[in-house]
Amino acid sequence: MKTIKRTVLVVVLMLGTLVNYANNSELKNVLDATKTKVVFKGTKKGQQLTIKDGNGVVLHFENVSKAGNLVKFFDFSKLKDGNYTLELEKDFEIVIKSIMVKGDNVVFNEDSKKIIFKPVIRNKENKLMISKIAFDKKPSEIYIYYNDEVIFSETVKSDAILNRIYSLDEDVKGSYTVVIRSNGRSFSNDFEI
């Protein structure tokens, strides 16, 4: 009976130690740079995965080939020490995860995960509708082009939600482009009236 109690006690102590290691965020976020596993949940075919360095230079780009969870293994051991981003561009948002390469280790900074919501641009007849969620409340620059010439521009200091409707002259037929600059990125949409 004493042997069973000792065995149970040893198992409980070992499980407690294992759980403590599993909950230690420093240990679980430090990975071997030669075989780093990257996971994005809920991806769709055609979405884009990009890896950039600290200066925004694209080091890797690929289109997602199937729907589901995207699981990729990368060898970051040849990269210089520094900060890098992994970006998954979805239909209406861009999910950004940050990593730091230091020697033979890669550190995932889970707290730095960021989502940038892309603007939704619609046009119906001569109405141009723009919506954008901007929880960071950063300003957006809006440019409307007609035949490659700027016909309207404004900088919108946004609340959490940007909603704009522009009325275009229905008698001026041709090619239009709307460009929105926000969060250091440009989004554009071409349409005809």
C-alpha cells in the first residue's frame, strides 16, 4: 500500500512539474530556428502569406493552396538577428504575427499579434461607399481618380468605424480608381460608371 501511495505521489509531482513547464510562456514561445512551426487558423485558398524583415522587405511570399488551418515549417536559422513579421492577408483583414530571431532561436511574441482591417469599397451606379474598421483610430487618406487623374482627396481622422459615401457625376462615364492609404498600406479598387 505504501508503494502505491509513493508512486501516486511521484506521478502527481511529475505532472505538476510538466504543467509548470507547459505554462511557462518564455519556454513555449522560444523555438529552434531550424524548424519553426507557424500556424494560421481558418485560412482559405488564395489568401497570401508573407514574411518580411524589420525594414518591410519581403523575404517569402506564397498563396495558400487549400482551405483550413495553414501549418508551415520554416528554417529561420540563416536570417540575421532581428525582428520579422509573418502576415496572412485574408479577404477583409491582415493578421500579423511578430517574431524575433536571435542566434539559433526564434521567439514568438504572442502579445504583438495584430489585425489590420481592410477597407470595404463598393460602388452602385454613381455612389461610391467606403467602410473601414479602425480600432487604432489612425487617419486614412482617400483618393478618387478618374482616368488616372485625382478628382478628389481627403484625410479622414477616423473614429473606430469609417463610413463614407461619395456621389459621382453620373454623366461622367469612364474608369475610376479609389485608393485608401492607412496603417502604412495602400488599398485600391477600380470600377466603371
